[in-house]
Amino acid sequence: MAKGKKTRGQGGEDSSSDSPEDQTWRQLDLLKNVLSEAGQKCELPISPDKLRRSKTSIKGKSAADTRKLQKTRYEVGYAKPPAKSQFKPGQSGNVKGRPRKKPKPSGVPQDWDQRYKNIFLVEAYRTIPIREGDKTIKIPLIQAVVRRMGHDALRGDHKALKMYLGAANKIEDEKHQEHLDWLDAILAWKWKCEAELKYCKRHNLVPPEMIPHPDNIILHPKTGLVHVIGPLTKEEMVEFRRFHEFIKNQETEMSDFIEYMKENGETESGRQNLESIRGVLERFKHGYSRIYEWINNGAL
């Protein structure tokens, strides 16, 4: 019933002043009475009591009593979930919480970041198409720049000529310095190991494993170059020994096969197998010359 409205009775003369909701359930009551008097079964889509109850304001002595009364008359339906599945007061609907915002990348690189160098190298080695005679080839951008600088130097551009020769001279100096550093380091290692071997021999001690062995470090006095026979690291030593076992097995198999052919006579298939084994050893010797040289030097 609407608040502030007074009703004389169902179907009274003041019913026109009531709200549309009040008139609706009153009309349903009248229809129900008419049908019952006619002896027909009354089946209304909605009962007047239910309509009246849903439109009547529910109030208790306190706010808590009002909530209790509302819960007792709560109807489950569209946009009305059961009370047990509703969120409790103070409980958030997002159980995991708001995701933490990721910091936006700054436009200025950090101290440890070399963004400019990375971008420069990526762009420098990006391939581009250039015209060379009647053909179009793709080369890195840095190579195209160096080639253009060389062409400008040949045409008499003194600035390009100075830059080109200066860059070439600087690169050669750096490579020469790297060679000198390598030479100093390997010779210092050779002298240190030779002193250790002398000490162990003088005191009848077993010398430790030395990689590379000082006997495998050969200095050419005329050229000033150092040639190392065999492995330079422990990982290479493991690889060299594994390949040495493979070579030894192949050579043993080849010698046994030759003896077998001498005793039982040569056949076409036997000669083909023998040539196959020899071919494997020759290819291996050509591809792994350092290992062959190391084996022939008697390192094992």
C-alpha cells in the first residue's frame, strides 16, 4: 500500500485516489470474489496477497530488524542471488585484488643499459639492397657505408681518404696489440710450467696436468709466432681424448681388416670397405689437424 494513502475498503468509492499498484491488487481481489461466487476455480497469475506484500514497505524498530524482515521475505530471481552467495559486508568482489601496475619504461636509459649501442649495432648490421653492376645484392649497412667511403676516397675526397686510412690503421694496431698480449701470456705460461716441471723432477714428484703442456708450445724465432699443439682448455682436452679413442679404434679396425683379407683373400666388397675406412680417417685428419698433430707429438 502506498505511504500516506487511506483505503475505505476493497472497491470503495475513494479507490480512484489510490496508487496504480493498490488498484491492481484490489481488482484482483474483486475478480477472485466474482469467480468464486460463480463456482469457477480461481487461478490468477499472481495472488493479491503476494502483490500486496511486495508493495508494502517493511520497517522494523531498528535498521537491524528491518534487514532481518527483508531477508525473511527475500525472493531469489533475476539480479537477486541467494543470500549465502552474496558478498559479506567488507568483502571485496575482486578476490585477487587489483593487479599491481607495471612501471612504465623511462625514456632515459639506466646506468647499466647501453640502449644506444644496441640500437646502433642492430641498424649497422641490417642488410640493405645495393646495385653492383647489373646485379642487386644485399649487404650489411655498415659494409655499404665503408664501401661508399672507399669509393669517395678513390674519387679524390681527402676527408673520406683520411677517415678510411685512419680507420684501417687503427684496426691493424688493435689486432697487433691483441697478438702481442696473447704472445706475452702464452710465453709466461710456458716458462712457468717449465719451472714447475724442473722442480718436480728435482724432488721426484709427479707433475700436475698442464693444459697446454709447455712442450706443445712452439715459438718460431724468425716470424715471432707461437704455435700451440693440442688443447688449450680442459674442455678441449676431453674432446681431444674422445677423438683420439675414435681414431685409435678406426686404425685398429682397418689393420684387423687388412689381416683378414690377407688370410682369406681380397674381394671387391672387402676393398670397398677398406677404402671407406681410409676415407673416414683422411677426412678426419684433414678436418682435425690439431688433434692429429697432438697425437703424433706423443702427448698421450
